[in-house]
Amino acid sequence: MAKIKANILAIVLMGVFMSACTHVDPILNTSTDKGGVLSTKTKDLTREELPLALEIHERLRATLATKGKVAAGLAAPQIGIGRSVFIYSFDRTPENL
């Protein structure tokens, strides 16, 4: 099976790869999504794209951390990346993302 589903990938990444990331993306909504990424089907990641998944994960964490908002999680399309990656915290704390 060449493709990794987003939920499995998120579990693997959750809290494991916590490195300093300085890139912070704006969080999109339907009125600020000029490229239409929120309304477009996401692409799955392959095993060969694990470095890309890690980069997306770091960007999601950095973006959510700097917004100072309490949230259950954030998905890659919300920061303009049309890939099937998300982060999730069961108790809405940054430590458990």
C-alpha cells in the first residue's frame, strides 16, 4: 500500500517530531481562501513524501501555537496546503498536538 492515510500519518507524527519551526502561515477560511484549497479534494501522501509530511506537521504546529487560540486541531488545507495531513489534540492543549 503506497499511500498513507491522513489519520494514520497524524498519529505517527503527533508529538513525536517537535522541532523549532519559524514558518507561520495564516489560517484560511472561506472568505480568505483565494486559491480555493479549502474546497478542493486533498492529495494523499506517499511513503516517499514523509519529509514533506514532517514539514507540514511543523508548520501546522507553529501556526496554531502562534495564534494563541485554543483549538482541537488544524488541517493542512487551512494553511493553504492541499495535502491530507492534520494535527489533533484530544484535550486542546499544545503539548498533545
